[in-house]
Amino acid sequence: MTETVHTTASSVPPEDTVTLPRIKYEALLERLEDLEDSLAAAQVDERDTIPLEDAERLLSGEVSRLRYWRERRSLSQNALAEASGVPQSYISEIEHGRKPGSVATFKALAGALDRERSF
């Protein structure tokens, strides 16, 4: 036997209500969730997606996250230095792992790279 779902709101007149089997109600909810997911995926900025090969390079430590995003934005170290106010030599040291970089430095770099998230 199919279970029926009744939904009403106190402000909805009885003639405006719908009764349907639970299985159809749940299918509608699933479709709604799928559509919401599709909409969210369509709104993703392609500049913020990382191809699998690049993710592997980042995870292996082959390239620093700062260098990766700088290159994705087609910026030289000098251009990033000018845009962020961080000296080019300091950017180089961060990219090569010789300096950790401060929170303030990474905020400035993230702003110049148009990144909302940190490195």
C-alpha cells in the first residue's frame, strides 16, 4: 500500500492543497535537490576550479599554492607584488618555501589574486 502525504498550511484554503503518494513526494524533493545542485554548480567561477592534474601537483608539493594561483591568474611575481603591495622577493621566498608568510601578507596576496579563501 502506498503511503499518502498530506501537506497543508494554515493560510492555504483546502481547495488549494495537493495530496500525492509519499513516493512521488520524495521523488519531487529529490528532483528539487538535484536542480538546486545544478544551479549551484552553474554559478561556480571556472577560475576557482582545479583540474585533477593540478590538484595532484598541489597535493604532492610540486608547486606551492601561491605560485599555482599566481600562474592561474597569468601574473608574474612582479605584477603580483605591484597589485598586493608585497615585495617580489618575499613572494619568491614564500613560493619556494623559505618563508611562511604572515596572515596579513596572505590577505594582501589573496586580494590581489581575487581569492576569497586563504592559501
